[in-house]
Amino acid sequence: MQKSIELDKNKTIKEEEEEEEEEEEDENLLKPPSSDRLKCCNRLMIRSINIFMVAK
């Protein structure tokens, strides 16, 4: 019995940690993107547009 109780405690601790990580990820998504990320995204957009124009 005690082992199963200990396992349950470990599971709940792991679940709590996972929930905290998910909350942190959600907070990061709410922050405005950094300029580096924007530059990278812009490059990808320009590349895909160029490829699309060449394909036509």
C-alpha cells in the first residue's frame, strides 16, 4: 500500500511540474516576438513568395 501511495505522490509532483512548464510556455507565447525571430520569419516569407513567383 505504501509503495502505491508514494507512486501517486510522485505522479502528482510530475503532473504539477508539467503544468507549470505549460503555463510558462503560454506566457512566452503572449510576449511579443523578439526582433531576431521577426527577421527570421520575414526572410522565410520573402523566400516562399519568391519561390511562388518563380513557380508561376
